[in-house]
Amino acid sequence: MANVSAPARVFQVPSHALIGFFALTFAVTWGVIGIYIVAPGWASSRFGEISGSHPFFFVATWAPAISAFALVLLYGGLAGLRAFLSRLLIWRGSSMWAAFILIGIPVVYMIGSLFKNGPLVAPLPPEGAGAVVAVLFLMLFLGPIEEFGWRGVAQPILQRHVAPLWAGVIIGTIWGVWHLPAFFLSGTVFAGWNFFPFLVGNITLAVLVTPIFNSARGSLLWPMLFHWQLINPFWADAQPYDTWILVGVAAVVVWWNRGTLLYRDGAVTEVVPVHGRGDQ
């Protein structure tokens, strides 16, 4: 008699867990960065100056991922975590979105920099292009890791209840506010920026990545590549002009994809996919 494989167990992360996800994410990031804002001298003497390579900076940046892994482990254990991480292997996506990530975003930065009377690309440091490539590699383990939380947990859960467009707006707003302590932290690039354009930019980017995420059926790989391109050190600082250009791009994207962005039908809603189906 032939063996019949048992169906894969499905681990569901309930919608109310999203409150815990956001609470833990903010607690970790604001707690770590807050020490350096409230007591900078004490924190620096005890733990060293905060910088992009400081372990605390990584912990603060990884807070959405830490929260995501904690929730998935809580509701699905190690088997659920393995299934969750399988979303990194969903690589099939639209060639149009690939072109947008690889070509469109750099063009936005270049045009924004020109508006700012800056260079097309960031000037190379005295150490040469190799140093920039090293930073680019380091960036892969910073911002993109956030996507385990924002697109890994928050986006699917929100899309159970609201249209993808509004899920993106909500995440973008929370994502922007989550960065707020960095604007009070001396020595960071945020300290020289205006928060309002940055917040608008976060909302815009969260809206832009939403159709990419859904078209790739819940892939974590594609949002990570998108995020990585946003912090590519080869692109010149184009704030705030890149934000306003992206707002215009987002308006076109929303209109073009209004059939999928304004309705929940077909949106990815599962945090942990059913084995072999890529989504739900």
C-alpha cells in the first residue's frame, strides 16, 4: 500500500498579534536609541559611541525582524519559522518591477540630486570604490532585514482587513514614526534631514513596494532588494527632491494598479505560507 503524505500543518499568526509586533518593535528600537538621546554621555562611556557599525545600531535596526521572528516562533514554533523563511526563496516576479528596482530608483536619485545641484552619483571616498562596495554589502544586513517585519508580518495581516493601498499607507506611517528617535541622534544622516519629507517618503515607499510584494505572492526577497536599493551608497543624497519625485511615481503606480491596490481580492494575507503554494 502506497504511503500517503500527511498534509503540511498550517501555522496561522492571528491578526491581534500585530499589536504585539508593533509594541515590541518600538520598545526595542526606541529603548536602545533612547538611551543615547536621554543620557548620551553615560551611554557613550558605558557602551561606546553609537555608529552604523555599533552592535546596538544593528539591534535597533533589526527590531522589526526580531519581533517578527518572536511572533512566528510563538504561534508556529521552529516549523513555522522555517516555513516563514521559505518566503525568501520566492524569487519569481514581474520584469517590470525588476526594471523599476534596478533602473527606476537610481534614476529618481540622480534626477533628485541634479535638482539639488549635486552629482549624478555619490563621490567616491579616498579609499576608492572598494570601500563603497563594502558599505553596500554592510547595508544588505541593515535596512533589508527590516522587511521580515514590515512585509513579513505587518503587510499580510493588515491586508486581511484593508485594501493593499491602505495597508501600505499604515505601514509607511508607522515605519516613518519608528525612525523618529534617529532624528535626535547626533552623528546620523537623519540629524540633517527634515522629518516631514522623510515621513512622506516612507509612506510613498511603502505604497510603492506593496504591488511588488503582492505580485510576487508574498516574497520577502523582492521587498529586501527594493529596500537595499533605497540605501545604496552609490546614490547621492537627493533629499527632499527624491521624495517628491517618488510621490509622483507612486501616484502613477496607484492609478495603474488600482484594480489590485484598492481591493483585497488576491492580496497576500498569510504570514506563514502553506508549503508549496507560495502564499495562502
